Amino acid sequence: MSRPGSTGTADSRCPRCRAPILRQLVGRYAALTVTADLRPLTPAEQAAVREPNRLIWCLRQASEHTPPRLGWTGRDHPAACPHPHVTEHRCPPAELTTLF
């Protein structure tokens, strides 16, 4: 049975950089696929990474027996939220290598 707002969790690693990620369908009709880092951000880190097209997500887990669920931290999100906050995953820039 799926919960309204998010379905289809998959806890894994990024195939490119191997960072731990959470890939999940989010939204009322599971219309948005989100790939989020699992490392929680401090409020200062949240402010530093926030961009118009990079959202911050609230990572809620009802109990140790349920999978984590992503929720958007929009204007109605409580300022004193006790849950960790994460952001959309972006691989670090690739290191340059010499081809010769």
C-alpha cells in the first residue's frame, strides 16, 4: 500500500560517484522522480546549495521498520522541523585525466 505524496523508494548508490542516494517518486500522484543525497545538511549548507532548480527535502522516517520518505520543504514547512534535510544529488565534478 502506498502513502499519498510519495511512493517507490529505492535506497542505493549513485552509479557514477558511488555516493549514497535515495531515489523516490514524490508528489500527490507520484509525478516527480527525486534523487537525493542521504547526507543531512546543516541550515548553513542548505542556504549554500539552494538554487531555483535545486530543492531541499525533509527526510522523514516514521520508525526503524519503515522506509524513509521525502517531503518538500516549501513555505508551509515548520522552521523547527526535527527531521534531517537533504538536497537533490549532484555528482562532484569529474577529475581531469591525461589521455596521453
